Amino acid sequence: MAKLFLDLSPLRSNRNFRLLYLGQFVSLIGSNLTLVAVPYQVYRDTHSSLWVGLASLIQLPFLIFGALAGGAYGDRFDKRNLFGYSTLVMAAISGALALNASSHQHSLGMLIALAALWAGVGGFSGPLRSAAIPYYIGQEKLPSAYGLMQLSINIATIAGPALAGLLLAVASVANLYLIDATTFIVLAFSTIFMTAIPPTTGAGEHGLFRSIANGFGYVRQHRLVQAIYLVDLNANFFGLPRALFPAVALGLYHAGPQVLGLLYAAPGVGAVLMALVTGWLQHVTRPGRLVALAVTAWGLAMALFGVVHTVWVGLLCLAVAGAMDVISTVLRNVLLQGAITDEFRTRVSAIQMAVVTGGPRLGDAESGIVAALCTTEISIISGGLACIAGVLVLSKWRPELWSQTTSQPQSRQ
């Protein structure tokens, strides 16, 4: 039974990982406050859902470019220092958001600009954090470390928005930004006590854009890495109908905002429960095969979500999808970090972050367009089935994912 539950040994035995983990968990709570506060403030000021959507869309190129820049510089400089400095910059941006929100003449343009900058710097720090984990932990404990990371991320995803809702009822939106700024300072302080991560030998001295291009060139030659990216993009593009949750709650279930909140929370609940029992993942010998099966189960759960118009069934389907996402995420990270060489580690992590963050936003557009052309149910069902078909096509086109074992050499194919 001990092998079933989440392995806590990386936290107990590794001081660097413990500092990173706890600091990030505090910061994630704060970041989720800002992720609620920005659209709330935009809608409060404009009374327009279109502006809310535009504000989110404007952030995407900043986030992607920030991630790619973080990957390029992270392979050439000390990742710990870059991570600490970028965290302090995010604290300053959150402080600026608070000042703008508290002003009697607060500016919508300034709000959107600061939110985009906040997303960009967050994108910059993401691959630095991801690449630091295998450096501190080592390959053997990576499944346990990523399982712990999934637990903290999903707890923060549930707790942060819930706390934001409570705070907005009793305090101003500026206070949410100030709390976020404080959590970034906590994370920056924790990095001081981590071991430095020296520049990677062989990363080169190329300029920013040449370094980014070299990272994409590396991925183009690496069939397994391509498969890892594509299986995630497939799930998020076709099988994540979160943009349709309001239509499901109000139109299909004929319910209110309480059920809408449950729809958004359900995947996180399933993810947290699965994260608690990820100890067995470190003993999986064919991780790529399990990733493909988990994404297939995700697609089936989403298709059933669109077929059955019963609240508890819908919530159960979303929870199952969230649980499958944890399995897929943990094993994809293990495969990715084991497959790439050190001089490209941060750049490849940056491309992964661009896929992970861009996929759901593209999926929002896909599900919304199909629903507008057909119906909400058809959009959800067709997306789930397309997700399953995508796994089958990918397994045929990139069989490296399906056949990969933990004992195989991790090299370019």
C-alpha cells in the first residue's frame, strides 16, 4: 500500500526541492488570486465579456515569448538567480496592479498592459522552475517530485479562486494584488537558500532569437519530444471544453452560478485525489503507453460529459478527466526530462510551457466555434471523440511514445 500513495521523500530528504516546493505553493495561491482579480476588474469596469476575453487573449503572446526567452537565458545563466530576479519583478508588477486598482482614476489600458506584462514575466520564470527540478532531484525521484508538484498546483487552483471570491466580498480588488505581491516576495526569499544552478556546458553564447531557434531545431529532430508535446496539445485543443461550462450550467443543466463553480472546480478535485496516490507511477515501465491511455480516458470522459445531462454525472466525468490529466502530466514530464540533453533542458521546457498554456486557450476558441456552428452537446462530444482519434493517429505517426520504456536510452531519434 505504501507504494500506492504519494511519495513524500523528495520533500523530506531534499532541502532545495523543499524550498522550491513550499515557496512555489505559497506563490501559486497568490497567482490564482490575480487570475481571478484581473477578469473581475475588467468586467466590473467595462460590463463586457468581450473585453474580458480580449484581455486574456492579449496576454497569450507575452506569455509565450516570455517562456521562450526564459528557456534561452536559463540554459546560459544561473537558473536560480534568474528565477529569483523574475519573481521579484512579478512582485513589483502585482504591486503596480494594486496601485492602479486603488486609484480613483484607474486605467483599463494600464490594467491590461500590466496583466500582459505579468503573464510575460510569469512565462519567463516557468521553464526556469521546471528545469531546476531535475537538477535538484535527479532522474530516479522525478515521478515523485512531479506528483508533489501536481498536488500543490491543483490545491492552489481550487483554493486560490475560492479565497479570491471570499476576499472580493469583503475587501477591494487591490488587496488581492497586494497579497499576490507578498507571496512572490516569499518565493524570492526562498530562492536565496537554494543551491546555485550554474550555466549549462555547451549551451552556447548565441543571441536570444538564435538560441530560441536552436531550441526549436532540437525539437524538430527529436521525435519523442514532438510526441510528448502533441499528445498534450491534442487533449487541450479538442478535449477541454471549459469555454462551454457557462452554457452547460445554465442551458443544459438549467442551474445557476453555484453549479458553474462546481464545473470549474471538478477537474481540480479529481486531480488532487489522483495526486495523492501517484506513488505507483515511479514503478511504471512503459510511461508513454500509459500517457496515451490516460489521454484516451480523458477523451472518453469528456464525450460522456456531453452526452449525459445530469449534474452529478457531469461533475464525475470532469473529475475523472482531471485525474487522468495528473497521470499524463507526471509521466510526460518524466519522459521529457529524461529524453533531452542538459544544454537544451530549459529551452525545451519553455516550448513545453508554450504548448501547455497555449493549448487550452486555443481549445476555448475551438469549442466555442463548433458550439456556435452546431450545438453545445455536439461541440463537447465531438471534441472528446477527436481527442481519442488524435491519440490513435499520434501513436501511429510517432510510435516512439507508445513504445518508450524507462530503460531505453533517451536520445534523439
